[in-house]
Amino acid sequence: MGRYPLGVVDVVFWPDRGAAASVRARDLGFDHIDCSTEDDPVTLALPVGCPTAFPRPQPGWCSTPAPGPGEGRWEWTVQRFRAAPGCLLEPYAAAVVNSRETVQAMAAEVPGLRFLIDTGHVADWGEDPLALLEFADHVQLRQGKPGSTQLHVDDPDGVVDFAAVLRRLDALGYQGRLSVEHFDLPDLGWPLDDPVAWAVDLRDHVRALTP
């Protein structure tokens, strides 16, 4: 299996952000960091993230989550992503884009749309992450199961097979990056005592698969 650049999402380090999070990622041995920036009221009016080198963002690597469900959300999402070419849309269970079927439908609505596929989110909504990787321009790795976005990599209930993920990416000729993600967001229903330790454990597991 090929070895892909393996980074970390900056939410792992919150409340440290920006340069402080980038330094922590570097010191822990990650290859890059997916960093959050300010809202963009002109294009998306949503949080935007960029996989970066240290410490400057790379142009063209914007991502934003698909908005949650509700009347008119699908049309609103189509409009916003058509106005922001090159952005990565991140599907998740509570969003309007939350399945292979809706990923395909949104791709048809917005030609050239790119996707960030998070294995934990796909596991959470009950599909196999392998089935979504063909759409991925960026991949975030996390263990999960139906109804749960994040589990420790060694949790026996986890359904994400990271070796199979890497094999599938190899088969697809994937040219992007991988990042590990865990977060402590209790206000959103995702509490976690030590997201940094969980992220490091997952990174070490994945790297051991690609010596």
C-alpha cells in the first residue's frame, strides 16, 4: 500500500488555533494540518478549512460542511457551492448531503464539485466508507460505527477498516492527502477527554499499515 501524507485536523487542538495548532501538529510529527479560517460572507458564509503545510495555507484547499437538513437547504447548498468553485463539501449524517445517493445527486447539481470524505461520518450514517472514496479529493480518517462519529481506533465496535481504506485509495489512484480527526465538542454532542491522544493513536495505526 502506498504511503500518503498524513496530517491532522486543527479541531484536535482546540482551543489552540492558527499558528499554535500548527506548531503542535509539527512537533507531534504530522505531515500537515487542516486548519480553520474565518467565515467568508461573500461566497459560503460558512466555516472554511484548509489543509496546510507549516504554517501557510495552500491555495485551492477549501472545505466546508454541508448544511443541516431543513426546507430549502438542498437548493441553498447548490447555490452556495456553485458560487464557490473549487471548494470541498464534507457530507455528514445530519446534513442534506449524507449518503452515497445524495453525494451523487449534489455532484450532478454542481459540476466540478469536490468532496471531503470523513470515514467516521460515513460510518455514523451507516454506509461503508469504501463506497464513498471514489468521490474524495481529501480524506479524513476516524473510527466510527452506525450512530457514532468517533471511536478510538482500537474500539472493537468500530467498523472502519483502515487497511481496506488504503487499499481502495491505491486502487483508485488517489493523489490527495489523509488527515486524522478527533474533537472535543460537548456542545454539539461530541465530548472527548483527550482528542490529541486519540489522533496520535490513529496516526500511528495508519502509519504502521504503510511501512
